[in-house]
Amino acid sequence: MKTRVTKAVIPAAGFGTRFLPATKAQPKEMLPIVDTPTIQYVVEEAVAAGITDNLELERRLASAGKTTLLRSMRRISEMAHIHYVRQSEQLGLGHAILQARCHVDNEPFAVLLGDTIIHAAQPCVGQLMKVYERFGGPVVGLEKVALEKVSRYGIISGSRLAPRVYRLTDLVEKPEPARAPSRLAIGGRYILTAEIFNYLERARPGKNGEIQLTDALLAQAQVMPVYGHHFEGIRYDIGDRVDYLITQVEYALRRDDLRRRFEPYLKQRMRELGKASSRRSRT
């Protein structure tokens, strides 16, 4: 089994309905975080992890007339080549990954969801690559979520093999909190092997006729080990309106050229909100 991961797939599946009408003009993966498109952060994560193989980023931006973003992405593509897949039909994440089969061939590959940013000292996908190199099987990135949020994610159960590493025994897509097998949610990062394509082809469409990657991974886990890694870092879901606003604030505060002016405004606004809350509580 090849242990070096050099290819990445960045699916941009779905229509971004939670951001209409903004996403009529551009996909949600192109929504800016301050002044940088979301997908650029995803690309930079893959580059920082040492992934080198790319296709289609420049073509998508050029066709959209995004010349400034195109220049930015060309700087990234000088460092790496990353395969970018966009579905013409909304048939689920599993279907999106199937579109990359010819590009991936028989090699292991990373999957980074294009609407998910992970801020970490070490690139999240790089953390998963280390687990793959150690254990030699597919790896799913995991984060612990609040119980009331488990119905938004795929949730896993498994046996602990090492600190932050699990062998998966079950994956449940968007369970009710009372039925969730754990609070460990799939966090938008994967290292997959070529075997996944066989399971995706056999997967039966679920809700809304979509092919779910979690179903294929569960079938694979019944035949061979599939691992989960509770990664270190903070995940931002750009597909959720509130999380998107939080991401804007967090990334603005991380920038020296913005923090000095933005932080005083936030502090003043919080004081005003605190006073308004006090007045409401007295009445």
C-alpha cells in the first residue's frame, strides 16, 4: 500500500441554499473570509501539508471573471496541484468524490471540503496523513461537538487505539441526539484509499437521492480498518450563516492590519450590548 499522499480532492457540492441569493452569483466556497475566498484557505492547508497534485482551480475562476481571485489562486497553484471538483447535479458528497476517480487512479488521496476551514498549528489534513502513514488505512477527521449539534453531522463510534485515534465501528448520518453513538463528528477532512470508489458505486442513494460518503465508509469499515483522528484545531463551517459570521470576526482578529481598528469596535459594541441586556432584565 502506498503511504505517501500527494493528491487532494476538494468537493464543492451543493447549491449553498442557506446563502441565497448570494450563492446565485458564486458558489459558497468562493464567499470571502474578510478579503480571501474560503477555498483559498482550504488550498493553503493542503499545500502546507505537502500535497502537490491539482486540477481545475484556475479554469473555474477564469470563467467566473474573478480576475483578482484568479491571480491569488495562481500564486497557490505555483506551489501545488489540487484537484477541484464541482458537481453539475446535487447528488451528495459521495457522488462528488466519484467524479475524481480517473484523476486519483489507485493512489490514496486527501479530501478537503471546500466550505470548511480548520485553523490549526499543524495542517489538519497533515495530521490525518500521519495517522494514515502509521496505520495504513483510510482516516476520517473528527471533532467533538455539543450534544445539541450532533444532528447536523455524521457521528462515529469506535474503539480507541492511541491518543486521539479510533478504529471506527459505526457511522451514523445526522442522528437525533438521543440516538447518537458519540459526540465525535466527521469534520470535513479525510484520507481515503482507492477502494472507496467501489463502495461508492454500490452505495444506495439516501435522502434526496444523494449518495452519502458515510454509507460507503461504513461498508468499507466492515471489511477493512477505517480510522478516525480527533484532530487538533478549530473548525469553521462556512455553510452555516452564524458560523460564517463568527469566522469573519475570528479571522479579522488574527490579522495585524485589522485587529488594531476592529478590536476596539468589538469591545465598545459588547459594552453596549451588555448595557442593553441589563436594561431588559430590569424591566
